[in-house]
Amino acid sequence: MPAPRTETEPALAGLWRVVVLNDPVNLMSYVVLVFRKVFGFDEPTARRHMLEVHEQGRSVVWTGLREKAEAYVFTLQQWHLTAVLEPDETR
Amino acid sequence: MKRVEVKLSLPVVAPLLDLIKRMVDELGGRLAAPHQVQDLDEELNAAWKGELLDGQNEDCRRFLALFDREFFASGTVAFDDNNAESVLRACAAIRLRLRDRELRGITDEAIEGGSVDVTGLGETAQRSFMCYVFLATLQELIIQHLDSAILGG
């Protein structure tokens, strides 16, 4: 993925969520496989997130520091899932 | 290395290849899935998109390489650890493009729920939908037989 930033930007500090949004095209089995591959989820966890995406339109699949969150979003986008970053404002 | 050979029906698949190649050509300069990242500066955004595009193009190139002289002689394509991920991603990209470009008239509910009334589609859309289903079938085959190779890689 693109080289990370070289300086800390205050606006990007804090925790960020990696959110996967539903699309009507990608197969459920494909989404489960991608979640297992990218995050190392076991099958039931990957399936739970996939169903959340399918039924509720979105699932928060990871929360943490911005740089790693960006890496996850990039990888999910390589697999053609619609993934976005959101600041975690719950903490 | 696990290898899966699939014998395809040449009379069914060969006519779909022109459409697949056209979708790949259209994808040459655009991403199949929406790309949006909050608070990304312009330079990083361009680099990000560029890397995604390079990967997408390479995956599509490897996918099209399946349909070589051997395929037209025997109808056989082969998947293994080396090409399974690329083919999976390329199929996803081409399916997304088909949906955006050729299957716009079908509702999300119908396409997601598998309740598309094929007989109600025009000839062009029918071919596009056949292609869409064919690519999904390849994905299912790879996931069924090579998932451990993909997860281990």
C-alpha cells in the first residue's frame, strides 16, 4: 500500500474504525473468505461480520490506530469490498 | 501444490469472452469498487488509487491468461496456489463492472437474492447475466477447493 505518512497529524490521532459496507454483488462465501484472509478471523466470526454487512448494510470489522486501519482498508479494497474509515467516537 | 482443473463448455464460455474482455478494458482506468478514504491528502489518495488500479489490472491480466490456446483446444482451465487469489479478485472486479454497466436495470434485491427473471431480460442483458453467473461459479469453485491455500498464503 502507499507509503505511510511521516509525521503525526493531530486530526488523525485516536482510534479509527474499519467499516465494510454492503454491496449486492460479492458472494457471501467470498466475503467470508476475505475476512478470514485479511483479519485472521475464524469461520464463525467472519460469517457473523458478513451477515451483519448483508443484513444491516455495514459492519465494523476492526478498530485501532489510523495507520493500521488504512492498511486494512487498502487490503479490503484490493479485494473489491467497499471499506471506509470512520473515527471511533465512542471512547 | 493443489491444482484444480475445470473442464468448461467451449460453446457456452467462448462467446462470453468478448464481453469479459470488454469489461476488463473498461476497468483498465477505473476501480471496480468505490474508493473513498476519509482525511486522505491528495498525493496519498492518488498513490493509493494508483496501487489499487495496478493490482486490479494485474489480476485481470492473470485471469484472461486462463483462456489461452490450451483452453480453446480442450476447454480446460486450471487454478492453483499461484493464480487462485488473482482469479478470485478479477472475477469480483468484472462482476462489479458488469453490474454497473450492463445489469443496471436489475434491482439490488433481485441480484443479491438470486431472483432475477432471466426471461424478462433482453438478449444483451441475458448474456451479461450469464457471464455474471459464470464468474460467480468460478469463484465458488476456487473457494470450495483452494480456500486453505488462500488462507495459508
